[in-house]
Amino acid sequence: KKHVLEMSKGLWGGVKKGAAEAAANTAIEARYIKCKNTGFDHPPEVEEQMNVMRVNRDEVPKLKAKISTFIEHNKHQADAEDRAGQEFTHQSTQAGQHPTLGQIQTIYGDCQSSIGADRHCYVAALEAVREEWKQLESQDLHQIAKKQEAANRNLVCFRYYERKEPEKADTFRVNYEQNVADFVTLVQDLREKKEELEPQFILRCIQAEVLFLRSALQHAEHCEAAIRKIGPVTPIRFNGWQGLGKTSSYQTSTPSTYSSPTNTNTYEEPVYSSPAPYGTGLAPPPPPSQPRARGLYPFTAGSPQELSFQPGDILNILNQDGAWWQAELRGAVGLVPSNYIELI
């Protein structure tokens, strides 16, 4: 009986101890949840490091978010340039398309496709930077968060047992101090990494953008020069129903991919007239009926395709299509703004 009574006391003591531990854990968890909402009230020197951690914790995702915004914007833009290139190239091969206009559309379509391809490379460079920057968020910040949680829990346990069980509280105090030491080391490591790597990542983004813009500018300048070299498009003039459909040839340069449309009716097909080419160089003497214009304002050529002149200069007008006219002055030919001159 004595043995049974001792066993019963032991069992009862174990039950009481387990119940006490369960109650303590419940109370500690309740305090922990409350402190998460109101603050853990760390010592001032620890709170200072917590603030350093919060600043870096917020800055790291913000830079990643900014890069992601650039990536998404340029992805959409590159896709739009790809589509534009395809659409202009397709338009250039449509039946009945003006040969010169089709040639210009092909050149512009190629330009858009080239710029789109370069922009995709720019996006790839940004994505590489973002992936490297994400490591700070996925690894360093994750480790800091784990150490911070461990420190917070040990602080709550220490304060719970501080008066009830000082010896047990001392164990949690030692653990807390070790957690804080590890936490501070990780926070300072992250700060140093951020201060070292962020300028490098920003510089890489800028370098990728500069390379893209230079390449895009070269494509655009090449496209502009090629289109100016072709010259203005002289539209097909509508001469009435009786002038449509009769067999004739286009009097202009036709791109190799262009096929002249064929008609089965008896009308005469309209005829193109070749525009004078853009560019500079010696011009033949103008015919007597050549229109002339006087310079009103000084104009300085901004490209080899343009023609400089001064107020009072008399220019021979070779082509009056559009806002820029082709003119000749002292043997040189080029484009001039029509609002800077007046016909005489």
C-alpha cells in the first residue's frame, strides 16, 4: 500500500507539474502575442539596433520593387516594338501597296524590331540585378527575422520567470543576450552589404540602360537616314474611273519583295512619278519654270540631309511635299523647313 501511495503521489506530482508548465506556456504565448502588437520593450541599446534593422528591412524590398517596375514597363514596351515591327513589315507586302511606301515601312519595321530586341536584352540585365538583390531579402533578412523572433521569445520568458523562478529566468536571460549578439551581427552585416552592393546594382542598371539607349539611337538614326535617302513618296493621283486599271509600270524604285498588283479590268493603272532623292550634292541647273523661294530666317542644317541658308538667300525649290521642302542653293541640295522661306 505504501508503495502504491508513493506511486500515486509521483503521478499526481507529474500531472501537477505538467499542468503548471502548460499554464506557463499559455501565459507566455499570450504575452508574446500582446507584445507583438504593443512592442517588446527591449533595452535602449537593443532598440537602437532594431531600428537599424527596420530601416534596412524596408529599403531592400523597395529597391527590388523599383527594379521590378522598370522590368515590367520595358517588357511591355519591347513587346509593343516587336508587334510594331511585324505589323509594318506585313503592311509593306500588302497587295496594292505603294512601292516606295512599302520600302519605308520595311525599313521602319526592321528598326522597331531591332530596338525591341535590344530592349529585351536590357530587361534581361535588369532581371539579373534583381535576382542578386533578392538574395539579401530571401537569405539575410530571413536569418535576421529568425534571430529577432528568438530574442523576443527569450525576453518574454525571462520576464515571466524573473520573479517566479529566478534560476530558470537566468537561463532565458543568457539565451536572450546570445540572440541579441547574433541579431546585431547579422543586422550590421546586412547594412554593410547594402551600402556596398546597392551602388553597384544601381550602376549596373544605369550601364544597361545607357547601352540600350545608344543602340536604339543608332537604329533610329540609321532608319531616319535610310528613309530620307529614299525621298518623299509621291502618291498615286486619282485621274478618274477611266484612268484606272490599264496596264502600265510604276515609275519609281520598287523593293525586291514588292510585287506590282495586277488588275483584270480594262482601266488604266495610275503611274508614279519618281521624287528627287534626299541628300546633298551638286544639282543640275533648274529649268526656267523652277519655283524659287527667299529665306526669311537663318537656318543651320542639323544633319547632312539638310541645307543651311540665310535671310535673303534665293533657293531653287525642287520638291514641295510636306513641311520640309527639297531645295538647291549654290549647287548644294538638301531639305529646308518650308515655314522659314517664302515663294517668290
